[in-house]
Amino acid sequence: MSMYVTADHALCLIDQAVAAGEDHHGSLRSAIREAFASNAPVEHIATRARTSIADVLSVVNEMYAPAF
């Protein structure tokens, strides 16, 4: 099994996280990061996550924030 997630699968993970409601243990944030890492279009990620492109980019930027 590949350790890489396809963009379609990552978008489905976003759908599942949204359907579950509250972002339990960061599952929506994690799914957003997975989708971005799998090259899903940012517009699609935002639509599926029911949020803005700016919010998606904010979540993605957290991946690159330095840990002090």
C-alpha cells in the first residue's frame, strides 16, 4: 500500500471530517493538510471543508511554522 494519499481520497477525508461535525482531535485540519500535500486544488479543499481559501492556507502554513 502506498503511503501517499491521492487528492480524491484526501478530499473524501475532508467530507468525512465535516460530516462528523466538530473538528474532533484535529481531523479536519489533518485532512486539509493531506489534501494540500496531495496537490488537490485549494479551491476544492476550501469548498469541501466549507471554509475560505484563506482559512485553508492558514492551516497549511501551520505545517511550516517554526517550533520554538
